[in-house]
Amino acid sequence: MIWFAKVAAAVLAVLTVLGGILWVDVTGRYLAASQARTLVGEAVSYADLRIPTIASEDARVTVGVLFHVANPSPIALEIRTISYKFYMDNLLDTRAFVEKADSIYVGSSGFFSDTEGQTVPAHGEGWIWANLTVDGALQPETLSRLNRTFYDPPKYFPIIDAGMVYAIAGTSLVDRVLDIVFVTQSGVMPYDA
Amino acid sequence: MTRDRWGGRWLDAVWVILAAVAMGTFVAVAHYSAYGPMVPLGVGETILAVPLLVGIALGLLFHKTEPPALVLRGFLACAGAILLIFVTLYAPVFAGVVPSLADLGSEDAARLASVFTALFILPIHLLGNVIGRGIAEVFPPTARPSA
């Protein structure tokens, strides 16, 4: 083999090896990220919901919502935002949710990260509190909507509609999950009851 | 004699496969810059540079072959590269991670565009073949051993 053919063979071999290394790296991340994007929608849930007993009409009430994010994929996720709308269902109002949503809406809140978000490791779990505060002195109507219990002992019947924005670690991909809905059939006891 | 000929053909096939892998992997990586490759590559620059460089290398390696045979090998290398890009694009489906790429939110038009862009490998690579062969012709015949 003549010298320039040897040089060409060496260049070709180097390019192939470099390309192969880059390809394995990117394809592995592409597969992992695809798996994450497919599975994460089913992996977000509500781990806890804390609504206290409302003692007075001007009370300042903090509702705690604990989100649980399971990451079944082999790549870490960064939770950037979890936002939700909080409703307190009125069981005496028999209209469909869409029709009565405005009248039972309490407020919106969420977890908003100003940096890189909360990391959920690969094959790991993460818990994120996102609290909603209602000040009865400033928002008496909102507090009255929140302070709606049924049965004895009294139970709340909240409805939460959340959405999550997350980034896939090591990539520039940012995706979202919508319609993370919490609805209870049996109601929620005041956590301090 | 026959053994030498078969050995030469196997070696030629190896060069063609290496060329296909080099072009296919680099262009595929450039397409997936969102997935954070170790070296960020631009699609345009990669499609211009890598097939040209690989084409020149193949032109130099196959400097003794007839031009139609060189073009055929270049074409085979490009076909292999485009196949590799296609396999990369559908890797999540082939790996059983997702039933279809639509589940990832990517549009058909975007996927078609990436495969269509990969077709540009062919003319650039063939141009590289011609340039490589031309470079080989520049060197005096005495520098090249007879076949």
C-alpha cells in the first residue's frame, strides 16, 4: 500500500472510531431520554395532601400537596416546575366539573424552580412539596370555598389538576406532563383532625 | 491468485463499511445535538465536511480502480451511511422503548427532513471520491507500486 493510501486508511479508521464513540454516547442518551419521556407521564402522582381544619373565617391556611415523581428511566430528570389548580368540590352541586369549576376554584400554586430544578436520579424517586396559602383576612370568599366539608367526621373533597415541566439531564430537552389529576371518592380528612 | 483477489475484495468491503460507519455516525450525531453529544456538531458543517473527507480517503484508497467501480463503492458507502442514520432515527422503536416515534412528539415532517438531509451525503461524498482520485494522480507513477 502506497503512503497516501496508508494515510487515507488511517484517517478513515480514526473517523470511524471517533464517530462510533460519539454515536454510542448520543444513541444511548436518545434511547434513555425516549424512555423517560414515554414513562414519566404515568410516574407522577400525589403522595400526600394536607388540608388543615379551618378554625376561623380570617385564618391563614396552608394547603400542602406532596408530589411523588418516580423515574423509571435510566437517565436523571430535573423537575423545573409543577403547577396546579386547586378546587374544593361541592358535593351538593350536581353539575359536571366543567360547569361548576369556576365556582369551586380555590387557587393556583406550585413548585417553581429558579435554578436547575430538583433532580430525580435515574431509576430513583423524588418528592416535592408545593403549598397553597389562602389568607382568610384578604380572601374571605376563597377561604369559604376551601372550608367546605361533608359527612361526619368532616372530609374535604379536593380536586387538583397539575402539570409538570421537566428537563432531561445531560440534554437540552425540556418536556411537560399535563393532566396530573387528583380526585378522591372517599374524601380527605383534615390532617390535624 | 484467486485468494489474493478475494482478499482484496474483502479489504475493499472493509473500507466501504468503515466509510459508511464514519459518515453515518457523524451525521446522525449532528442530527441529535439536543441529546448532548460529547462534541456538539452542526448538521450543515458535518454533512459538508465528513462525507467530503471520507470521500477523499476512499478516492485515495481506491486510486487503482476504474472510475465506475469507485463511484459504485462510494454509492454503497453512502447507502450504508443513510441506512445507519435511518436506524438511529428509529432506534427507540427498534429497541422497543416506544411503539412509534409519534409518541415522542416528533412530527413526521421533521423525521422526513432529517432523512432527506442525509441524502446530501451522496453528492458530497462522490465529489470527495473524485478529488481523492485526482490527488492520487498528482503523485508521480514511480511513487506508486505496480499492481
